[in-house]
Amino acid sequence: ETMDVVRQGGFDSAFTFIYSKRTGTPAAKMPDQVPRDVAQERLERLLALCTEQSKMRTEMYVGETEEVLVEEVNPKDPDLVTGRLSNYSVVHFEGNEDLIGKIVNIRLDEAKGFYYMGTMIP
């Protein structure tokens, strides 16, 4: 049922964790607990579906130019900065710390699933 809701709702991300009993909760006392390997497999299927739907959604905007709020120098590559679109999607592109806090126009060049690689447009 969860997978159907994610499909129907078009969710492209989910804040999820593997199921585990919580001592002191009513669910912890229920019989027929979900085995850890089953819970892991279910979580992996859910995350794969979210990734698939995210990829489809982000690919729709490749080639578009969007406004991006620059947040930080990319911690993995100091030649890149990281910002967010108005829908909170992440975009990485060439830039420096002088851009932090500014809104810039970025062409979305490549969809990477949960984020974009882009190019700043003057």
C-alpha cells in the first residue's frame, strides 16, 4: 500500500528509515514482527521507487533556465557551488563563495536523480 501511495502521489523523496521495534510502544508488543531482512528489502524497494520518480521529474527540466539561491561552496569540489531551486531541488555549478546568498540564473544541464548539474547564465 505504501508503494501505491508513493506512485499515485508522485513522491520523489521520502524521509524513511528501516522499521525497528521501539520499546514501550504498542507495536513492540504485537505478534508477528517483520523480520529484519524483509524490512530491509521493503525499504530498498521504496527508496528505488523514489529514486526512479525523482529521476523522471528532474529530467523534465533539463535544458531549462531557473533561478537558484546559492547556499555554499560545494564541500566535495571547491570549484563548484551548491544552491537550490524554488522547489528545493539541489543544483551544483561552477562558481565561488562570492555567489553565496545571491539568486542567479542557472541552465539545468544534467539531471542526476536527486540533483542537477548546471551552468550559470549571465
